[in-house]
Amino acid sequence: MEIVQNIQDDGEDGFSGLGLGPELLAAVTELGYEEATPIQREAIPSLLEGRDLVGQAATGTGKTAAFALPILQRLGELERRNAPMALVLVPTRELAVQVSEALHKYGRRLNARVLPIYGGQPIGRQLRALERGVDVVVATPGRALDHIARGTLPFDNLRMVVLDEADEMLDMGFAEDIEAILQKTPEGRQTVLFSATMPSRIEGIARRHLRSPVRIQIARESVAAGEAPRVRQTAYMIPRAHKVAAIGRILDVEAPSAAIVFCRTRTEVDHLTETLNGRGYRAEALHGGMNQEQRDRVMARLRSGTAELLIATDVAARGLDVEQLTHVFNYDVPSAPESYVHRIGRVGRAGREGVAITLAEPRELRLLKNIERVTKQRIDIAKIPTVEDLRARRLEHTKSAIRQSAMGGDLERFRSVIESLADEFDIMEVVLAAVKLAHETTVGNESDEETIPDMSARPDRDRNDRYDRADSYARRPGKPVDRPHARRTQGEGMTRVFIGAGRSAGIRPQDLVGAIANEAGLTGRDIGSIEISDRFSLVEVPEAAADNVIAALSESTIKGKKATVRRERYRSN
């Protein structure tokens, strides 16, 4: 068995030497990716050779591209049929959509037909797409089994199976489902398994279903407790459609003297730079597509104060040391905790106070929590500044400008204007009019500010970290958990939700966990005890998330059926 382990990022260049075809190289270039991550550099060549593979790497290290690009390369080499060539199994609906989107982006030049299938989505739409023919299916285990039972997910053309986030799938109770699916797939398939951890259950799957796999372990760069820079760390939960408006508002409130805004790709760098300049900010782009002379000019403008914002990729910003830097912005959550640490380490040096701000989409909350676990530092989730906050801050700027002008002198020539107006108006009215004019001249029109949804009210998952995977999932598929004393031993900050479906409806623990994870955005770690009776079930969830869970499940189906969902009604003793 070949073993490649403890691989660290050595900073070598990207994708051109990995054996990918021209269409895929063009795709990653167009998307603005400048270099391959360690897991991509090590996994892609082995997968292109047709080897089975076990990869251990943390969430956010680029695993999706590590298997997506080889799938697409193989697709381009085979004759297209209606039956799928590859099956990717993922734990949640959210991840199914994310992986599907990535495959679409990478495979656009190959006209790849990619279909995500998961519970909660109308099955008729999935059936029609499968009937028309697809190349790659990205599925949650439960819905994949449903289609297999219906005979609508044929495997006669299947060449590759990927288990993504395998440890999470096992934690969510999908072990039996995964085994059942793999038993249905062709023996000669290529099998790929990615997992953040390698417990014995994962090793068992690898032994049973993989043939002499290459093993890759990406060593995480160690970050000791307290080693991360002591800067003010804040995150804002923002839908992607409102990110540009949000960063503009945050910039106005924070008013950095010099800041770096990190983006994932050079395409995003160019777009954001153009947009922010159009909104009146002095922004400069910095990425790998620029030559050294262009980079030097950009840095000179930043250091001289001609530019106030540097919009950059990680690769381009390596080795930069800007003394005036006060803020670091992450336009997206960094793909790895180590990257986050390196980024925010650019402020707060030499005893100076620094600020690190991250703009996170709701689906990136897991990455944010992963960063907190690695750095052992809390990242506060704050509300986006309101229009009123913005106006108050702008008034402070006007006040400061007036104060500086008053201290600077050279005001005598305006005295006659004030004295003449004082004959017509109260002196306070004259002053107010002057302040209003100065303010409007400085900030422009404030009436067209965009409304940004407040998404900061997220369950505080930190308090539930004590519920490790073993405790939360002592239950196993096929072994419903019956804990009559669960209410008396209920964890602090937890509450129980009543679901009007039980064993008689075929409900299993993994069905409930999968539904809550997909519909309400919780993870296996967040869910406590599960009690399943004949006609109903009780699930322990964080108190802060209970209303969201109830609302989400009330609008969805479990095992294809609607069920009553509410808080448990306790009887008085």
C-alpha cells in the first residue's frame, strides 16, 4: 500500500503539472485559481491513474476540486451514456448543492451533466433529470437509496464512487446506507474516500471496499493556543447577493486607514476592486496575473496613502508587510484555518491594535467554527451595521472634520457671512445649516442605502461542543434510541422537539438527524438524545436553534410525509 502523508504546502505552482487536460486547466484559470492546495497536488495524479484513494484532510482544504477534476477528466475520455459515470455521496443537502455547483463550474467546457439529489427536493424533478441522462450524481445516502429502490439510479455505467466527508456521514447515522449503496455498485469501480478524521469505522469501510488505496494525510500546520494574533476578530453572516453592499457599509463604519481585503480568486479580486472603486473607495488589485512592475506600483500607492484598500489573493499577498495596515477583511471564509491565521497576522504587529473582519455566507458557518477550534479563539458574530449606524458614523466624521477645521484657524474671512446671516436667523439655525451642507458635501445621498438582511441570529454551537460525536451518536442505524430519562438528564442549553412520526412510519435516528441537518443547518455534534416511539419522536436540540428547527421541519417532509413538529409539552409531576 502506497502512503503519502504529513504533506505541507510548499508553495509550488498550480495545476499545470498534475496531468489535467486543456479544458480543465482553462476552467481553473478562468475561475482565477492560482495554485493547487496540498491535497489537490497529491490526490489528482493518483486519481487520474485510476487508483483508489483514502484522503485525510480538514474541511476547507480543497478536497472538492481534488476529486471533481479527475471525475471530469475521466468523463471527457469516455463515451457519454444516459447512466451516471460517477456517484458522489455527501452527508447534507447543503454540501450536495455545493459540490454540484463546483462540478458545473469546472466542467462547463465539457458540458458535464451534474445532478444533486437530496431529501426535501421534489423527487419528480430528479426523476425527469435522471431519465434525460446525467454524467455525475451528487447525493445524500438516504435519497440515493430511494432512487436505487425505484430503479431510477442505474449503475451499469458507473466508474467512480466518492465518499466525501465520510466521518460526518457516519456520525449522521448513514453507515448502513453507505454499505448498502456500495454493495450495489460495480466491483471494478474506482473508490475514493475523504474524511477529516480516520476512526475505526472509516478504516473498516476502506478495508472492505477499496483496493490497495493510496493514502494521503495532509498535515495541518500547528497553531498553538494563543498563537493567533491578538486582534479584534469579528464575522458577519451575509447572503452572497448582499456582500458588496455589506463590505461597503462595514468599511464606512470601520474607516480603516489602510486595509487588505482577501479574496479566493483573481477573478473575484478584479470584480471587487472595480466595484469598490465605482463606489468611491480607493482600491487597488493584487494577484498572480500581475507582473512585478505592476505589483510594485500598487504597493507604492498603498504605502503612500494614495490607495486605502488592497484587494488581493493569498498567493499575491505572501511576504507583504505594510506598516500602516489597520484592518484585514476576509471577503470569503478562508479555506483553511492556517490561512486565516496568516491573514490576520498582518495586523496587530509591534503592539499595534488590529482588526480582522470576515464576511461569511450561512453555508460557511462550519468553516468559521473550524477556525475557532483550531485557533482556540472566539470569532464574534456581529450584526451588519444598520443604515442608522452608518449615518451616526458619518455624522461623527463630519463632527471630527469640523473640529479639525476649528482648531486649524484661518476662519476670520467667514465671520462676515455668519454675522450677516445672524441678522436673519437664529445663530443655532445658521450653524445647523452649515453643518448640514458640510455633511451632505462629504457623504452624498444617504437615501438609497441597500437593505441587508440580518442573519446574525445563529445558534451558539460553542456551548454544544461538549457533545462529541460518540455521545451524540451512541445510537446506530437500526437501533432506535429509547431514553426514558432523557428529560431529567437534558444538557444545559438544550430542549426537546416533538415530531409526530415514529417507528410505525419507518422513522430511524438517521432520518431525523439527516432532516434536521439538511433543513435547519445543524450538524451531528449539535443534536443530543433521540427517543423514538411508535407514533412520535423526541429530539434534543440546542435551545437557541429550536424555533428554527421547528419552522424548517414543519415545511419539509420526513420519509416523504409531513409531520407535526413542536416543542415537547411537559406534564407536571
